[in-house]
Amino acid sequence: MLDALWEGLLLILQWKPFAFMLVGVLVGFWVGLLPGIGGATTLALMLPFIYTMQPVEAFAFLLGMHSVVATTGDITSILFGVPGEATTAAIILDGHAMAKRGEAGRALGAALTASLIGALIGAAALALAVPIVRPLVLTFGSPELFMLAIVGLAFIASLSAQGARGMVRGFLAGGLGLLLAMVGQDPQAGVGRFTLDTLYLWQGLDLVPVLVGLFAIPEIIDLAVRGTSIAGDVPTGHIRRGALEGVKDVFRHPFLTVRCALIGTFIGITPGLGGAVAQWMAYGHATQSARNAEERKGFGAGDVRGVIGPGAACNSKEGGALIPTIAFGVPGSTSMAILLGGFFLLGLVPGPDMLTKHLSLTFSLVWTIVLANLITVAVCVLLLNHLAGLTNVAGHRLIPAILVLVFIGSFTSNSNYADLVVTLVFGAVGYLMVLAGWPRAPLVLGLVLGKIAENYLYISVARYGAGWLTRPVVLVLLAIAVAVVCYPVIQAWRGRHRAKHA
Amino acid sequence: MKRRQLLVAAIGLAAASPLALAQSFAGKTVTIIVGYKPGGGYDATARLLARHLPKHIPGGPTVIVQNMPGANSVIAANHMYNVAKADGLTIGTFNRNLPIAQLTRVEGVKFDMNKFAWIGSAANESTILAIRSDLPYMTFEELRHAKEPVVIGSTGPGANTHDFPLLLKDLVGLNFKIVSGYSSSADIMLAVERKEVDGRAGSYTSLRPFIDRKLVRPIVRARSTEPGIDQLPVDENFAPTPRAKAIMALRSTPELIARPYVMPPGTPAEIVKAMRDAFARAIQDPQLIAEGKKSKMELEFTSGEQAQKVLHDVFSQPKDIVEEFSKYIKFGE
Amino acid sequence: MHNRASLLLAVAIAALSAWAIFSALAWPWKAKLFPLVISIPLLCLALAEVLWVLLGATSGARAADFRLSEEHPPEVVRRRTLIAVAWIAGFFVLVLLLGFLVAVPLFVLAYLKLQGKEGWLFAIAFTALLWAAFYGLFDELLHLPFPSGWLLEWLGLA
């Protein structure tokens, strides 16, 4: 295996694949930055270009592009509060808050470093998982996936404010998200649910218009109200110097970074959960690392841990998602599904062969992820000053540009005006929620996990009767879910207990 | 004198037509509207054609692809029928089951399949049912007499992963348990490996890699066939009544126009003919075939006239068969 | 304000879940199970929150989410918020009527001049830059379909 590892590195270091990787990185850089061009769509559009390439070159190009998208998507989220990609929305909560305090440089530095580490851990997981990947993925059946969705939903408790009232509001938001996930044709009876007799809602609510409306619109309104630049009145020099501080932040919280990266990798490996979940679970986990109620309140106002968590998870999930794609031909996300098309195009059959006969090719994929991320982070660091400087541009100059990107970004989901209506409606909802002090993260969690939970529950019951509840992994996951829900409650109780005896 | 003038005029017109057409396409952009998001089968086929059509359309226009997803491509079909202009510059491709959607009066359908200007179909599709190789059933007969229920995974009503085994279960009486809700057919294959389900139905093209890998073995097919599955028994032949047979036939009829391409109603006849010729030639273009082979896409042109005959088969079904059909099959994917 | 927004949201969710329950009852059980399991507790929670607000309970800790900035007095905030909302809604209407290709430069120019009070030179240059980037990327390169706007179609200028 070690020589395959070495061979993989040599394969990618030849000039042609390397050049293609650089081109891919360049494309991916812009794709991630601009909301509205999704990584998945671009991958599909790029597929025809690889017809004439050799496998190593083709994957250097595709993966080079794909690995970079999550990193640069973070940049847009932090600087403007607009999700650059559906998978980078969680980082807005604290990242953009930091930008508003004039700490854009620090947030960017932290996000980039966390992303890099996340990518490295994801790539390492991919490399190490090679021998155990098949039994690992095969253990996770529908009952386990259902439980995993429940664990994800349990994080709603962490994302809520403390106290009974806070929990109620958190679960109201989560419940709303779950209900919205039910919109569309159901896969059991084929009934059109909550479609309001429109064709648009037949296939359910698309994530991107909702996210863009929920997060970007309130930020734009707030920016207009403040009348200043994003960074307020903080002097420019201060913003730019923060980057190194951000990097140091990541190393001040090494275990959190690694844990969140592992969460991301794990979500990536389990096919069927989708890509958007990892960042929210990582964010929820990051908020749990607050040691007392005071720190807890800091989240959402610019705690750097809220940047590190999602940043790491987002990138590590990509390495993880490659595992089922390569080993089984089962894509872990939409982007992977398209990458799979690339496999077939090149005459490769994902499956046991990729882990034996073509092992060095597989490892070249691992190295591509590593190198592409290193290069991107290096480039971003060079551009960091200019990027952070954008937060000093007067708000009324930025707003029209952001709004145009928001509208286009939303519209390109379905090329339907209804996308814009959805964005506006959720813009209003998001604004009200922020005004009322309700957390928005649970809504997203509910929306993303609702259908998955329902489908896997039905499959589990149909297939295993009641027996699925007693499977060992299911019980372990149930325990984790209970722990996740109880953790904030225990924290709050302990906080009060400590205050009483202070 | 007059007759000769007319003859000359007629010859002149006939000779000028290709030139007139070349002028009408030259320098223009032809748009293929796909009723799905990028990355799926319909989209991939459209993009493959878009790359090779320009050489075969008189005037050599640019051909681009635009996606208009939503409602399983009903939105795209509605657009093609009601909004798109009939000037030959817009082509649409959508879900092959839309004729069934129209037949079963699905709400929201604002088109009439028969009135489209049909270019034809770019490929055929054959549906098969495959079960995991380690199961003891080697033939359809053995499967029929299975004592234990065979678990079949599906994505949801409307997809061939669901409908094909459903009819086998409800009409032919096979001992199936259909478990639906998987997010994609790839997820079902993973479930097969996990032994969570025992098999799945689907297009031969999508199941081929798994058959070659010996994970699953094909057992039965629908009426449309291709080399490799010719020898399989056809589901219709096991139908107990003529009505059941008609229902199964109705389900599989759209497979003959598996990648439909149309232009808006009212498109002038010469343009339609030019497009049909262009498609036929493009699909036989060796470069397209070579590219298609790489992505495991095999295109085969079925002309518009043939497509309309298939449509006629669908729409001439008697009312009671359609009603019975609707009880089993819901329009979905 | 904080409490009123909460009340509004809670009432809206209560209404939504009530409607959801009502719609779901007609469906086959497999289709209605999850929606009912979600919307019935949701209705209860929403009503609880409504009661909480009406009974004047203190709002409790804020959630881990961003707060609207509180730098300005409420009347200023209210006025500016309404203006911002008007601009956003206006852009939407422009897109519907005139299509993206015309609405985008028009909106950017209008905003920069009227709201941003920028000079003509900057406004036009910035608009041109943005419009070129948008057109070049989304239209030429990616061929995204941008319909031409109802008004233009009605006038036959599409």
C-alpha cells in the first residue's frame, strides 16, 4: 500500500496533470466564490472537457476544481453573509459577525486554516480507510442512517438558546424546517403534499433559494440600516493584520478542529445524508464547547470557534464522500454523482478494482485533494488583504452587487421566477426570526434532514419490522442523540449550580 | 406555356429550399431545453447531441443546452408547448413518461403530446429486474415460486425502479415486498450489497456495471430489448389476463421513445424534416458514437413519425384500461 | 419589537401547522404519518410560545444567531428598514417586468444614484462593470436562461 501511496504522488506531480489541476483550482475558486454557480452544476458542465484526457489528468482537473469550492465559498459567506455554496451557510453565523466587528481578516485566516486541516484529515481518512472501507460502509444500513438523521436533529437543542423558552423556540424553528421538508411528492404513495397546486413545489423546496433568502436578505437589510461598510468604523489596517491571529486561533483549539473535521469526514462517508448537514452538526458541536452561559451567548456574535467548526467539516466531508464513490460506485453527494459519471467516461469501474488494481490512481486522487487545497489556501492568503479590504467598501456600493448576486444565485436553481419568490419569503422569515431572537440553524437542519429521516424510517420499518430498533449501531446512535440533547441542559444546570455556590 | 412556367417555378422552389433553410439557421443559436438539472441522463444525452449537431444542421448554427428543471419536466414541456416560439430555434427534451402523465390526466399538464412537432427519440431504453447473485433463484419461474418474499428497493412511484416490480407483484402475483424511499438507484445498489434489499429494477444501462461485476443477475425484462438481454423472458408474457397485459404494455411503451425530442406545435414542416435528418445523421456520426461509448451512452434514432405511432398506441387505449392503469401507476419520476 | 416579532412568527407557525394537519388528514396513512407527527407537536409548541408572549414573560436568552445592530435609534432603523425592503421588492418587480438583462443595470444604477448618492461617473462605470461581468459569465459562458420580462413581452419587444 505504501508504494501505491508514493506512486500516487508521483502521478500527480507530472506536469500535465498538475497543470490541469491548476486550471481546475482556478475554475473552482470562482465557482465557490459566486453564489448561484454550484459546484455540482459546474462539475456537470466540465465533464465534456475530460473526454480526451487520461484518467489522472481528468481527475486532477475535476477534483482540483471540486476541492476548492468549499474553501472559497466560505469567503463569500464570511465577507458578505451570503452563502457562496449551500454547504457554506453555517459559517455565516459567526464568520460574518466577525467581519462586522472588523475582524474579517481573522475570520478568513481561521476559516482557511481550518479548511486546510479539514481537507488534510479528510484526505488522510480516504487513504487510511482503503482497507476497511467496504465493511465500514456496509454496516450503515437504513436504520443506522435514520438514527444518524435523528442525531443531526438532536443538534437543534445545542443550537437553541438556553432555558425552556429557548428550547421551545429552537424546536419551533426545527419543526418548521421539518414541515417544509415534507413539501413535494412523497415516495410512498405518490401524493403531492403541500404543493399548493403548483408545479414548482412538486419536487419540494430547493435548498439554495431558501438559504440565500434566510441568511443573505436580513444581512443586506441590516447593512442598509447601518449605513456604513460591513466592518463598520474599524480601521483598515486592523482588519488585515487579523489573518495571522485567525491561524493561531485554529491551533489554540486543536481538538475542536480535529473533532469537527472527523464529523465532516464521517458525514461524508455515509451516503444518503447529503452535503449540507455536516457544517451544521459541526457548528452545533462547536457551540457545545462553550464552557459557560456567557461564552454560549458569544456564539452568533463572532466566536471564532463558530468559524473553525464548519470550516473544517465542510472540507473534510469531501474526502469522506469520495470513499463510497470510489469503493462502491455510490455517490455520497450530488457532486460525487457527477464525478462518478467521470469515472465511467474514462472507462473506470468504481468498486473493488479501484482499491486493488488502480490503487495508485486512487491515491493520486487523495494527493490531488491535498495539493489543491494547499494551493488554494496559499493563493487566498496572498489575496487575503484585498479580500478583507472589501469589508471596508461603503455599504451602499456593495449592496446592489450583493443583491444582484443573491437574485441570480437563487434564480439559477430552477430558472423559475418562483425561486425568487421563495427567496423573498424566506428573507422575510429570516428577518423576523433574527428580530425575535429565534435561531435559524434548526430550521435549516430540519429542512435538510426531514425527508431523509422519513424515507429511512419507512425503509427500516418495511424491511425489518420492529427489529431494526435493536441493532447495535442503532442503539449507539440513539445514545449519542440523547447525549447531544441533554448536554446543553446539563451545562445550563451546572452553570446555575456553580453560580449559586460561587 | 403556363404549365411549364409552373413547373419551372416548382423546381426552382424545390432547389431553393435547402438554401432557404441554410439561411434560416446560419449564424443563429439553437437551444435544447432539458427538463432536468445538469448531470442526469437526459441532460448528458442533450449535451452530447449539442456538441455534434452543428455539423449536421444546414447553416451550421451554434447549439446550446439550457436546463429548466421542475415537476419532473412537466414545467419544461409546458414551456415548449405554450411559450417557446415555433421558429425551429428551440428544441425540448423531457421525461419519457409525460405521455402517460397526459393520459392519466395529471394536474398541471398544459400540453398535448400529439400536437408537438416531433423530431424523434435519441435512444431506446430497456427495463430489467435484477436480483442479487447469491440468491437461489436463477430463472423467472423459480422467482415466481419463491417461498420467502423478495425485497425490492425502489426510489418512489413513477420511476421504473418502482413501477416495473409493482406490476409484476400486483398483476402477475410475484412474492415481492417493495421498499421505497431510497434517494437514488445507486443507493439501492448499496442496499443490495448490504443485503438490505434483494434486487432492483431499472434500465439495463444503469444496471450493466453491476451485472458485469456479478453483484446482481438479470431475471426478467420489459418488451423493449437490446443485445445482452434478448434471452430474458418478457414480463407481459406472464400476464394472466389481456387487461393485465395491456397495462404492462402501456407502462413500457414510452421506453421506445426513451429520449424524446420535440419542437413547439406549429413548427414549419421543412424545419421539422431538416431537424429529423440532422438528428439522424448526428446519431450516426462516428465521433458522436465514439464519445457516447466512453460514457456508456448508446444513441439510436427513432424518427418523429415512428414516435407518433408509439404515441398513438398510448392514447388509443380504452378508458377502462387507463383507469385500471392509474390505480397502479402514479406519475412521478 | 422583539416580542411582537416572536408573536407574529408563533401565530404564523400555528396557523401553518393547523393547515398542515387539516390537509394531511385526507391522505393515505403512509403519506400523512410524518406530517402529522411533526405538525401536531409544532402546533402545541407554537401555541405555547403565543401564550408566553401574551402573558408577558421575559424573552429569555437570545439564541446563537446574529443580532441586528443596535447603533441607531428605532425611528431611524424603522425608516431605513422600510427603504431597504422597498428597494429589494422593487428589484424583484423590475426583474419580473423587464427581465434580468435590463433590470440588473437599471437597478444598480438607480441604487447607486438615488440611495448611494454617488457621482454619475462612478455609478455608470460600476454599473457597466457589473453588467458586463454578469452578462459575460451567466449568459455567454453558462447559457443560463434569463426570460425577458412580462412587460417587454407584452409590448412585443422581447
